[in-house]
Amino acid sequence: MAKLRHLIIFLLPVILLIFATACGDAESALGSGGLTSYGGEESEIDADEDGIIDEAPEEVNDLFTPDDLQAFRDEGLPIFLGLEPVDVTGEYIANTLRIAYDDEGVSGSFDDYVYDLFNQTEQNSIVLSYAGVSGDESLGNSGFIAGNGTCFSIFAIIKDHNDQDNCDYERNSIYSGCIDSSGSISGFAFGFVISNLQGDCTQTLPLGHMRIIEETDGQAACH
Ligand SMILES: [Ca+2]
Ligand SMILES: [Ca+2]
């Protein structure tokens, strides 16, 4: 029996890899889209009601309260908690981004963006960069990742710059999705609250503004 147990322990990571491969394999067919149709188990945010987010790196509490996360979830953003997130490192292209929720009712869509997720560690830290074809980019944002199984959420303060009004802004952000069998991100969606403004900023979203953006075709494909 001891031998069998060792074999199972040895094979477990291999079995998990079969179900969730990091970005790099061939792309699969596109998903059907939507904010909530990708499964994955969304656990309670603060089941013990101690004001601390359960099953997330403790640093996430520096960015969000349990109530903040619930507010995003109430507007349709999936939030996946857990301390054993899947390996999400890779480059992903989002080519059908649109606003799914905006607290002032703004709607709209965006040109293509490439997201680069890298330096994921066993302490569940990770770095996120993005670059849009519009020229908008933000590089080297440190954050933390939560999740179990194939679904994950990344929590990070994103720093960016608005050329229109020469505004430096920060947004406390959550990026969610599930790594599918092709290594792409199914159900890619993200939400943010504007948390800091420096400069003129009359053309930039105001402090406290909340928005959720989703990949409408359902998949941010491995790039
Ligand atoms: Ca708690
Ligand atoms: Ca897509």
C-alpha cells in the first residue's frame, strides 16, 4: 500500500496538469461568452465574519474588504478564492472587451489588449502587465493570486496614465477567469475601483468609480 500511495502522490501533479495546462498550448474554439457561465466554485468571502477575506493571501486585505469583494460579486464579477491557485503564467489576448457594469451607467468596448502574467510564486504573488493596441499600457504591477482548481482571481493595484488629461491614476483591481484545457483563460473578466488620482484628471474616471469589464467572446486566448 505504501508503494501505491507514493505512486498516487507522484502522479497527482501530473493528473492536475492534464486538466490545467499553462498558456502555451494550441488555442481551442471560442466560448459562448457571458459573465457567469464558466463554472468554478465561488466560496464564501468571509464565512467566519471576522472582517478578513477567507482563503486569500493576507495582502489582499490591504486592497479590498470582504464587503468590497461582495459588491463586485453582486454585479456579476466571479471571485475565486483559495490558497492553491493554478499556474496562470503566460500571455493572453483579449479581443472583445466591453463594459459589463459601470456605476454611472457608461457602456462601451475596447480595442485589443495583451495581458502578461508572470513571476507567479509559491507565496501566491504574481506580476501583471498589459498593453493595448491603442497605446495604453501598464507594466510590472505586483499583485496576489487566489483560487483552487483551474479558476483564479488576481488582486492588484494597477498604475496607469491617461494621456488625455495627463493623469496618473491607480485602480484596485480583480482579474478573474479559469484556465481551460488549451491553456487559455475562459470567462476572463475584471473589475476595479479608482483608488488614486494625481494630476488634472478631469477626463479620467473619478475616485471610487467602479467598473467591470468582460471578454465578450468568453476567452482570452493564449497569445
Ligand atoms: Ca474571514
Ligand atoms: Ca477572445
